[in-house]
Amino acid sequence: MHVADLPAGAETPAALFERAGVRQVECLFPDMTGYPRGKLMPASAFLAGQELRIAQAIAMQAVTGEYSDHPIFPEDDPDVRLVPDLATVRLAPWAPREQPRALAIHDFVELDGRPCVLAPRSLLKAVLARYAERGLTPVVAPEIEFYLCAPCTDPNEPLQAPVGRLGRREVGQSAFSLNMLDELAPFWTAFQQALQTLGIRADTWIHEVGRSQFEINLWHGNALAVADQAFLFKHAARETAIAHGMNAVFLAKPIAGQAGSSMHLHVSLVDGEGANVFSAGDGSEHPRFQQFIGGLQAYLPDLMLLLAPHVNSYRRFVRGSQAPIHLGWGHDNRSAGLRVPVSGPAARRIEQRVAGSDANPYLAIAATLAAGLAGLDEGLAASAPLEANGHGHAHTLPRTAREAWQVLAESASARRLLGEDFVTGFVAAKEVELDDHDREISAWERRYLLPQV
């Protein structure tokens, strides 16, 4: 991307660096997990357009730090170029004041100029290009839940709520409590400032059901820009929490007996005139809306591992909770995996409630949009809407990460929607994680099996 491609009136990186005294740039990219990786570069080299390279396989690094030996990852471990999206250049709010830094999100680009198909941001851009070919633009808004916890110095011990301003840890149920939200006021002040610095548009901030669990809704917008914001949101939350002696935890089910954390995605589509294509001219529901829902119902089960990517993810899907166990849909029905909020025609949208807060936002959004687009292209029909509690229906989504892995690995539709190489690489990398997990001896086994078996 060139400076000339920046939005009209946008501050150039050179002007920003000069104004803020920036001397280094964090050249970031999201890996398979959505974790920020990259290199630190002198600001002068960044402005000069100095080429930056990194090993291709890092995009698919497992959470264990290991790599798959599948042939999709060449043995010679080739380089790709890291190419900055200049529209993402921001000051890094977590950098020391005496050493200001900027950041920029980068794309993986093969040395021959092709996008690297293994990179999550490349996948989302490829899905969005298919929408653009049809004259459509997805509009997405995520709701991100997370816990604030005391430092975890021993991974064998359960997480605890942090100590608040009254010198005690939160207990009991405090959903929507403003007092409990204010218990950690210094963190929220700093976090809000960080989001403003990063240009992340947050809507409502609430205390959720769990102890020290919170939810922040991001404004709706362009799917790639929103994915970038969600990526930086999680990065900023972690860094700000550490600065205040806490951990920001995005595990889907971090504490036994407490609520899980989701990343619900609200999705609508607009045409070239900005009109919501899910609504007809008279404000009624357009057939495309049902087709989009039909696509989600048909294809998201195969893509479950992108929405719930970890072993821990599946602890969230408990019958009777608000975490969905199937992909039924309903009007204003939170027991369904797909909810249609009450809205006017211009805001008609579907809320995809399966994705956890541990999901990579680029992959969760890409999977959702790819499934919905297939529904449009194929004219799929949605099921009848749920009129009552959907938890009485069968649990039809994969129940474990290993099951979701198997479904994805064997899915021809997933490879058609997301690309053969991406699915092959993703499945291979996730197998590394699952195999590592299966070698772990758990506290449950020591607690019950040790004395009795």
C-alpha cells in the first residue's frame, strides 16, 4: 500500500512519526491463533520502504511454539515479505513514554507477489474479494467478552478475580453492575485511552455474568477494518492489564463454574449504494436474508474449528447456557446459534453466536462470510425459525476440538470455501496442538485416578 492510497485527510506515517517522536515501528501480523507476532523496525527504515521478510511457516505457528512437518510447509522454510497496510499505522499506546513507538499491521506476501494463502488476514481479504465481485460489502460488528484476572504464576492453580479498589476480590453475580465495573477504574481509564489511540471504535462497556467478566461491543464497519480492530483490541487489553498487575483473559471458558466468553458477530450486507440487501425496497425481509442464514446453517458446522479453535473452546457449549449447541435461528432468541435482533430494515442483520472470544477474528469473520456467501450463491433455504427455548433441541455442533478437527479435515466444502492450501495448513497445525494436549496428564487424572485405579 502506498501513501497515496490513504483516505483523504489521513495523517501520513511520516507526519505522525515526526509529531510523536517515533523512532521504532512494531511490524505486526496475526498468526493462526490471532496472536500478534512480527519484528521491530527503525522508523526511518519503515518510512524508506525497506523490505522486511519472515519465514512463511510462522503464520501457522501452533500455540505450543511448534510447527507441523506436513509437506504443505516446505522443508526449505522459505521467506515471505511483510508488507504494511499503511491505513493501520497507529501509535502503540503500551510503549514507554520516553520511547514512543508506532505499529502497523502487515500482510504476508510471497516473493513472487501473490498473497500467502496460509495467512489469516490473506484469507479474509480473499473472501471479501468474492463479495466485491458481486457488488456487495459485508458490515460486521463483534461483541468481545473477556475476564480480568489476577496474575497466574502457577498454571496448575485456577484463575482468580483481581483485587479491586476496596481491597477485595469480586464474588457472586454482578451482571451489568456499574459499581463492579468501576472497581477496576484505573484499568478502564487507561484501556479507553489505548483504544482511542488505536482508533478502535467501542460502543457499550458492560460487566458480564462471570466474576470480573466484561464485554465491549465494537462499532459495525468494513469487515477487514473491524477484524484489524478486534486483533488490536485483544493486544491492547493484554498490555494494559499487565501494566495494572492483571491478566486480560480471552479463553472461552477460563474458570470452572463461571460463564464462558464469546465473540458474537453481527453481520449485514450492503450494495454499492449502501442499502442493506437483506431488506427489500418496502422494508420487508428480502429472500437473500434467508439464503444467507441457510448458508450459515449448511456450512458453519464444517468450519467449527475456526470459530472454536482450542480444546478449551468446547467447555463453553453447555446445554441451558446462552452458548449455542446448534445452528437453529430465531427472532430475538438467544437460545439459538443464529439470532436475528429486532431492528429496522436498514439494520437487518444476523448475529452469529457460536464464535468464542478465543477465536482469531480474521478467521471467525472469514468463515462466517464464506458460509453466508455460499448460501446466497446456491440459493439455500433456512430452517423454520425457533419460537421457544432452543436448548431442548439436539446438540448438532461438534462437541470437542478433536471432533471439529476431524470434520474440517474431511470437509470438501471447507476446502471449496476457504481454499485447499489454507485448510490443509490449518488442519496440520492444529493437529500439532491437539497431539500435544493429548500427551498432557491432567489434574483430574491425578485427583481421581491416582488413588483409586
